[in-house]
Amino acid sequence: MTNPHIQDRQAPIAGEPATAQPYKSIPPLNDNQVRNQDKDEETIQKPRRKYLVFFQVIVIVLALAMSTYSILLADSLEAKEGNSNVEGNEVLVRTEGRDADHICSEGGADIFIGNDSNKNGLLEESEVTSTTRICHGKEGLSGPQGATGPNGFSGINSMIETQEIEFGNNTCNYGGILIQSGLDNNSNDILEQEEIIDQEILCDGQIGNDGINGAQGAPALVEKSNPPTYLCSNGVILEFGVDDGIGQAVAMDGILQPDEVRENLKICSQPLNSGLIGDMFQGVSDGMNIACDSMNWLESKSMLLSAGSDGFNGCELWTSMATISSTSLLMDINPTGDSTPGLWMGMQEIIGENGELVFFDADDGVNGREMWVSDGTLSGTQRISSLNGAGDGLKISSKMSPWMDGIVFTDIENKFIWSNGSITVELFDAPFFSTNMQMTLDSTASDITVHSLTKLWPIETGLWFSAATISEDFEMHYLSNNGILTSWNLNSLEGSLPDSFLSYGPNNFVIAEDGNNGRQLARLNFDGTHSWLTTLTLQSNGAYATNVGTNLGLNLIGDNLIFDAQTSGVDTTLWGFNITSNVAQELSSSILAPGEETGPVILDGKVWFDCVTSTTATELCYSDGTIAGSKLAYEFQPGISSSDIREIAIANQQLLIIADGEEDGVDSGHCLWTINSQSLEASIVYDPWHGIGNNSQSGTYGELETSNEIIFFIANNGINGHEIHSWSPLGLTGDWLIWG
């Protein structure tokens, strides 16, 4: 008897586990019983488990018995047919797996038996004479978990030992060191010979000849001091150095000078100080306002010089050591009114022969608005004698800039003036020029006068400035430190109206007009020649651009000049010019009005500026001079709301922004933020007026006054009105150890 070699269908075979199903009783084996059970199924109770097991055993025995009977029957038929010489039919057996169903709740198998009547080797349905169903029993419960095995053996420690090789060794003639490593198999913390796995030999080189004896070394010094109270009210600073006279110090004087300090340790009992430094106009009234908001930090004196109003003396000159108790009126310059220090020109600090000084404009009520200077003391605060007699010596368009240990400023008579606080003269008669050079300048610079749009750009080797001539040409000029004057004529028809300027080594770039091609970028050579670099045009009609570098100015990153230009629409977009390839290109058409609110700063190879994009209102953008590197940096106000950025500054390599933003979904109002220039993660570092819905309006008045240790800005804390607040960028650098 043989089995068919091809089954009728794919099905599980007998003995395979079936998908778990709710337990049901095993059905009868014949059709009548099946029908009876179907009919009475709901009234039959589930048999006990032991009867099920017994019943399954009986079924299996019956199946085996029937299989035996079939084999005997087949043998009998073969013998009988063989005797009668008549070919008999082969008996076939076919098995099919059975899925779980209402008959076999755990699945099982069907066994079919019959004669191969058509002799095709397949047991077909019409040939089946006997059917047997075998059901799997229900899977038993899991046995109990075995006991935990024994702990493994502890690992063996590895060890390294070094041994000095003495001078004269055969391997190392000049000595050296033997490094041996291995496993401490016997756990005695000694690397024994048989435990060594590897060893290395490092030999010393040949000893050189003795050098010349050096001079006696300078002693080491340690100096303890108290930290400045504006940073830390309770702490200590330890400075470590060598009394060797390095830099400007004096050697072997027993005094640790700043240049001799090698290391320091700064410790404070609490986070570095921040907050309100004074209430000039006590109460909720404003000590600072739009006409009274100038200030300057004298770092060498740890003193802030500022304008301020107390409500009695008007807007006058104040000083502060950046603490509430130290903020006081320094001088009532105008006893009959407001002197408004820095109203037109702000405050400018210089460090010269006379130390650290601050220059500012002020009106004493008698001599009009003149230039003043202060060293932070009452006796050191004075008006610079006017060259023009009584009355205003300055005008609202006057400019000033530091140069040659003093300042250059423009006066009401359109002259350039230089002063160091003690000497005040016309620029071309400055005492650092030789007599011969002054005589030359009297002729070459005689027709140069100040223009209302005049600007000053000091560099290390001289002073660049824009000025008018008698012929009313408004052009670029350069005055070297030794008095050589060079002038350019960029527009032969009229003044070129130069504005944005940048000097980098031998390259000097300016945005101006040539009279025919609108405002373009030009390169100025020190010999007085020039070359035009761009031909920017409007996309709408092909006319030349007229709005270039207006807000962003010129900024150099690598060999890329970055500026703003209007070539389409109503807003300027971001442009770049590669000074190596001489190619200009629009860096981004989606970054609009770059630098319109605050102007740019440069940090970590990028220019940072306020901007408007196609999907945001005013936010923060950056550019590295490439198209791929010109992007939106951070959205302080997600969506179409404006963050109203008011200030962007750099202090101690930290990027600081005054903006109205959201933190954790809560509007913070205008406060001080910092943003990581690499990860572009932003966070609030100081909020003068905490609480939901409270807006300190930081930056409404004045500007960020920055130094490496401390910054100042004007804000309202809801109690004292608009006053000066401080915060230290050192809180982000880890320079201080906070132990409280």
C-alpha cells in the first residue's frame, strides 16, 4: 500500500500544534453522532479533563486498530486476487491536517482510506471508504521556573607595571623604562613573571652636553583679591603668576602685575549679579527716556557713565559702579534745564595718554551744545573750549569717532576737529603731524568740508572719511597717520554720495554712485584709483539699483562681501560679492529687509542680523556669504507674529539679542536672550519683569552697552520704571566657580 505523492491541498499535518482556541469537548467520530451532538450541543455539559484524556487515548487506539485492519485487508485482497489472476485495486491512505474548529478545538488531522479504483495513484473523494478524525489535546500549562543557576567566577584584574632600566643596559645604553602588562591570576595584586602577557621597552636618548647655566628664576606669586561687587557680592579671586617682568610688568619687584598672571581661580557664593543697578527717578517714573538714554562703560575704572533724570535736576550726567548703592548724580551740567548728555552724538570712550575718557555732547545752558569730556570724576568733567565762541558748537548731524588717542568730530562750521581732552584743534593741524606735513595739508585739504552725510571710518593706518569740496563734490578721502591725504573722484559729474565702507588689508570697498549706473560696489586703491565691481539692476525694468547697502552695510566673511540690495519688490534682499572671483549673486530672495532694525554683527564666521522672511515677521537670520549658508536662524515668535528685535550684540563671544519671544509657549515680552551660534538654540538669560503678560519693554530706549564682563541696557521691571539693568555674560562661560 502506498501514499499519494501529491496532496489535494496545503494543510497542517497531524501532530502539528494548532492555534490556541477556547477549550471544547472532543466530538464523536461518526456522522450520526456529529449531527446528534450539533443538535444537543447546548445541553451537553463539558466533560471533566480526565475523561477527555481517556477518550483521546481510546480514539487513537481505534485509529491504529483500523489502520492495522486496513493493512490486513489489503494483504488479504492481494493474495486472493493473485490466486484468481485478476488485477486488484490498491488501497490508499491520505492524511490531511485539520485547523482548529468546532469539532477539534486545538486542531488535528483527518485520515482517509479507500481503494484506488481508477488506478491513478491518488485517493480521490469518491474513492474514500473510511474517514477518521484525530484531534490534538489542549496545550498543558507551563511548568514551574527552574532554580537560579550558580554565580559565575569573578573576573581577573589586568595589571600594568613599570620598571626603570638603568644606564648601561645592553638593550638601552642610556637607560629607559620597561612596561609590562598581564593578568593577576592569583589575585595578589602583584604582576608575577608567569602572569606577564606583553611588555614594551622605551629607551632614553643620548644625554646631551650641559647647557649654560640660566639666570636665577623669578619667584612664583599668588595674590588674593575680592571680586568686583557688580559681579559678585561675596567671593574671592586667586591669581597665580611669576614675577618675571613679562609685558609691561617690572621683574622681581614682589608685585604680581596683570601681565605676569598665568592662571586664576574665581569663586562666588552665589550666581553672578544681575538686575536693576539704580533708580534715578524713584518710583515707577522713568529715569531714562528717548532723549536721555546714552551710556558708556569705563572698564579700567569699573564705572558706568550715563545720562539720567531724577525728576528734579533734569537729564544730567550720572555715574555708577553697577550697584544700586553706587548710582548717583555726578554733575548737573545745566542747572537751569536739561543738559541731555549724548543727545546728538552719544558717548565715545577712548584710552590715551590721559587714561580712559568719555566724550559726549551736552548743553550747559550758556554755551549751547558743545563737546564735553569726563574721566568719571567731577573735577575731570569739563567742556572742551569751543572754537566758535558762545552758542552751539555742534549740530544734530555732527559725527565723532576715535582716532590717534583722541576723537575726531565735526562741528557746526563743517570742520573736522581733533581732541584728546586737553588739546582741541582742527584735524589737519593735529599735533601728531609734523610741521611740514601740516603746511602741506593746509593746501591739499583746504577745500575739504563736512557734509551732512559725512561718515568716519578709522583703521589702524589712518582715517577714511567722506566729505565735500568747494565744488560740492561729496567723495571719499583717506588721511594716513603721518598726514598723507588721498582723495577719490568716483563720480566725474557730481558727488558719488559714498555710504557703506569696509577696509580689509589692501582692499577698500565702498558703495557709491558713478553718475550713470546707480549705486554700485567699488574698490578703492591707495593710489587714488578705483574700479567698479557690480552692475546691479532692477528686475522689473532693467534700471540700475538705487538702494544698496542701506541697512546691512558691507560685511566680510572669508572672501565674500555681504550686503543688502533692492533689485525687485519693495524690500532689499541679501546679496554677496566674492572678492576673489569678482562675482556678485543674490544669496537669498526669501530673506527680506536684512538689518533694517538693528544692523549686523559678526560671530563664528557668520553675519547675524534681523530680517523678515516669506513665512515670518521680524526674526533673526545669518549668512556665511554662500547661498546654502544664508538662512533663518531662530524664530522667537513662531508664526507670523514679529519678535520685534531691538538689539543684537556680541559680548565675550556670546550672541545677545533683545527680542519679544516665547519660551515653553509663554510670551516673555521684550527681554535679553542668548543664542548658541552652532546649535542655534536660544534661551532667555535675563527677564527684568517676570510673569505671564509682563513686558519689560527692554531696548525701548538706548542701546546694549557691552564689555566682556558686564552689559547694560534699559528696561522696566514694573516697579521702578525705565532704568538701567545689568547682566554678566561670564555666567555662560564657566569662568566662575559658584559654590553657594
